[in-house]
Amino acid sequence: MESRHRPLSPHLQIYTLPLTGLISITHRITGTVLALGLVFFVYSFCTIANSDAESYAQLHSLVNDTWVSLFLILFVYALFFHFCHGIRHFFWDAGLSFDKETMNKCALIELVASVALTAFSLFYL
């Protein structure tokens, strides 16, 4: 029987995901963060609609918690990252920017734009 020389899969310690792969995984993670964040916002709106002073005070103390504030910042980042990645998908749907160099450049632009939009919204709004 003839021995076939097939390539072996790269070991996980050697293989690194390309930037577009990391962006794709991050897009899925931010979608999950957005879903969890929307549950929090629905809870917030229901508490505000209750218009009870005690409920409002509880919500206010919850929002001022460090971990909740961090989650809200991540929620804003997830929103802008998802938005920027959605714009990138519009270009893909039009059949544009499928070569490797352009995909990597667009991924970097997407990351910078989402961080810049998040920083702008946190510091200026």
C-alpha cells in the first residue's frame, strides 16, 4: 500500500487565528453581550415605569456599582462594534473587499472606529 503524505493539522499552540477570524468570534460575543444588556435595559425601564422611589433608588445604586458600570461600557462597545461590523457586511454583500489585504485593513478600521465611537459616546455624551 502506498504511503500518502498528507499535511497535518497545525497544533493549537502553533496555529494563530487570522485577524478576520478573531473579528468574527468577537462579533458573536458582542451579539451575546447585546442580548444580555437588553435584558438589563428592559429591567431598568420597568423599574423607572414603576415610579416608586425605593425601586428607583435600588436601580440607581445598581447602576453605580463598578461591575455594572463596566458591563455598561462593554455594552456600548458591543453596540458600536456590532454596528461597524454590520457596515462591513454591507460591503461583503455587495461583493466588495474580499481580498486578504483589504479584509485585514477593514478589520483594523472596524476596531479603531468602534473604540473611537465608544470613547466619544462615554466622554462627550
